[in-house]
Amino acid sequence: MTLTLIGAAILPVIILLLFVYRKDKQEKEPLGMLLKAFFFGVLSCIPAALMESVLQNFAPPSEMVIANGIFMGFGVAGFSEELWKLILLSLAIWKSKEFDEYFDGIVYATFVSLGFACLENLLYVFNAGGLSESIATGIMRALLSVPAHFLFGVMMGYYFSLAKFDPKHRFGNILKALFIPVLLHGTFDALLFIAGGGVLFGAILLVVFIVFDIKMWKWGLKRIRILQQLSQQQNFNREDPFEGFKWEV
């Protein structure tokens, strides 16, 4: 039973780690650095959980479904988790000599984000109740929550790389590396929180949620392609890697 639950929790994480690793076309990152990023993502769960436990005390009453859902989605889960992922990502790789091309930001940010998702998934699966409930939880999170953390990491890594390699716009891109994932994470969670407030209202919000999830995948895959292009261009033109490239924000 234990091995089954562990497998249900970590298999989607492994699949997405391999997916982004294969997307790194120019120069594969060292295994040691990837493991470091993943471990730092696991570590980020601790301060994020502590911060969430404090912020939850300021949440509106659960009867106020919309207000509570927005606060819990954006103010608690979104802000706390993405803030600490970004902090641990910065500590793990900002000064590393291995962070030397654009796509590296997405690789390392997704490894941090999926490290966070891995521990979170294990906790949810093992605390769901019986075996059937735990497997159901693992399946739902494999389809929704783990890919969402991956996409938050893609967006964080995209702007994190722009901050690294475009010093003129560093501060703005660091802010985007935090607040765009917070916005996406908050929207993702808030829709799910609020959808539980009523059958008809919930059904409408679930449709909105599905559309939003599809859009997130489109945004994420587009930014993967952009940084792949920039990394390729960077290897051909080290003097001016921005020449002829049209930015997508």
C-alpha cells in the first residue's frame, strides 16, 4: 500500500521533470544542480507552510465563499508558496556558473516548483484517508495540481532568466517572476475554492477553470519555445543575444 501511494504521488512529478529536461536542447544541466534545485523546492514547503498558517488567521469566514476563496487562493496559497519558491530558486542557482543560458531558468524553476509539488503531493495522498481515497486524490492532483505547479515554475523561470540576462530590466522581471506565478496560482486555487460554494455556481466556475487551465498550458509552452530560441541564439551570438529577437511578455 505504501509503495502504491508513493508511486501515485511522485509519478506525475517524474514525468514532468523528464519533460522539461528533454526540452533543454542546448546544454543539459548537471545532475547535481538539478537535484539541488529539486531539494530546495522541497525545503521551500517549510517556510511556505509556516507563512500560510499565519495568513490563514486573517481569512474571511468560510460562509463568505467568494471572499474566502479569493483570499485563500491569492493571499495565502499563491503568495506564500510562490514567494518561497522564488527565494529558494535564487539561493540555489542565481550565482551558479551553470546558470549560463536562458532556458536554464525554466529548467531550474520547474525543478524547484516540482520539488515543492512532490512533498505537497505526498502529504495530500497519505492524509486522504483509506487507500481508495488516497489513490483518487493522487489521480486528481496528477491531472490538476502537479501540472499547475509545473506551469507556475515555467512562468517563474521565464522571467527569472530575463532578469539574469537583461540587467537593464532586472528589477521588473524579478517582480514578474514572483507576481505572475502568484496571479496564476491564485486564480487556479480561488476558482477551485469558490467552485465548492454551490452546485450551479460551481459547475460554471469549473468550466471557467478548465478554460483557464488550457490557457495556462498555451502560455507555458509558448514561453518554453521562446527561451529555447533565445538559448539557441545565445550560443550563436554571444556578443548580442538580443539582436533580432522580438520579446513576448
